[in-house]
Amino acid sequence: MSLFTPINQLKLTNVSVVRLKKGGKRFEIACYKNKVLEWRKNVETDIDEVLQIHNVFNNVSKGLTANKADLVKAFKTDDVEKIILEILKKGELQISEKERNQQISSKYRDIATIVAEKCVNPDTKRPYTVTMIEKAMNDLHFSVNPNRNAKQQALDVIRQIQEKNIMPIARAQMRLRIALPAKEGKKLKDKLLPLIANVEDEDFSDGYELICVIDPGNFRAISDLVQKETKGKSQLELLNLADTREGDQKF
């Protein structure tokens, strides 16, 4: 394939395209595969490792470069580097149908894995396998949103399974170790107890140490309370998910 054809045509291969529509025009930049997401996550910071070429296109696949007048009209500048950075930040990453399907399949699995790790059958107190969660998602006709992270969508799956009674499911309780100075411990104990499902052990011999089981939804409230009342002189340690038994297999 030719790298140069008439005056404003450049031909590139094996590219990831980022597209931004602005001022009634379409503008694209040609990037190396996988580098756009690394740039957006600040994993890659060298722009030369992201861009195949420091140029702005109307159509990368046809090799049509954007003219200066269109750039100025849309971006109010003719500084190509600034324009490229805006497209890289705000533009939509174009992927093939095959790549999109692979990403959705991978995220579907990630969502199911998060649900399986965080939840149990409340009747048996045993965790579900990833395969069982995937089946429940299929029964829900759950559609993955490629633009939302897996954790957010895992919370949606849990809620929908509960609302539609697909199967009994609940967030696994958390075991916490809370260590406080003795003075604050005595003062905070009464405030902490309403947020705790079960006290397993407590010790006043060297400060105040509490081993307890809580509902995950109360973790933030407990953390905020102890940090505020002790001015950071506390320790909060997640020991494990209380309902996950030793020997339960994780996939």
C-alpha cells in the first residue's frame, strides 16, 4: 500500500483511530493499537509512543488529511499539537466489530467475576461460581455497556438479580480489625456498635482493638467515623469476606 498519494493523502496501516466531531466536521488521529487507553490512564506519557503520525485527518482510512481552514474554524487554533491532544482526550476510539465483541465478552466475564467474589447465597453462606453468575446474567438478558467500568455494572447485576428473584444473592459480609487509642476506643464503641453486625473479639489491653463483621455498605461510615474522631490515629484493616469459607474455589 502506498504511503503517499496526491497532495493531502497519507496511507497508514494497523492503526487505532480516535475520532472527534466538531464544527460540523469529522477529525481523526492515527494511533498505535492499545496506546490510546494507556495514554488516558496515564500509563503512557510519551505522545510519540501513542501517535503513528503527528497529523490530523478527516478520514484516516482514506488517508485524507484535514486542511488548515477547517482546523481553525473548529478548534480556534492552527496549533496541530494542541488539536491532537484535544482529539486524544475527547474523541471516540474507533474499534472493529471483532475487537468490540472481544472487549464486551471480556468485560462480561469481569463483571461476573466481581459479583462472584463479592456475593454469597444468603441461605447457604456459600459463594457462587463465575459460571453460575454468568447464567444469571444471561437470564436477566444483561447487556454490557462498554463505556462503564465493570465494578459499576457488577452492582447493577446484583441489584437486578435481587429485584427479579433470579436466585438468592447477598453481599458477603466483611471482617474488620479496628485499632484505636484507648481513650477514643471507649468513646467510639457505642457509636460503632450500631454499624456492626457481629463482634467477634475486643481487647482493651493495649489501646482498643475490635474484630467484627459488618455489612459492606457500612464500611465507609465506619471508616469516616474513626478517621474523624481519632484524627487519623486509628487502623482499619479488612481481614476477609466473612462468608467465604476456606476451601471454596474461586475462578
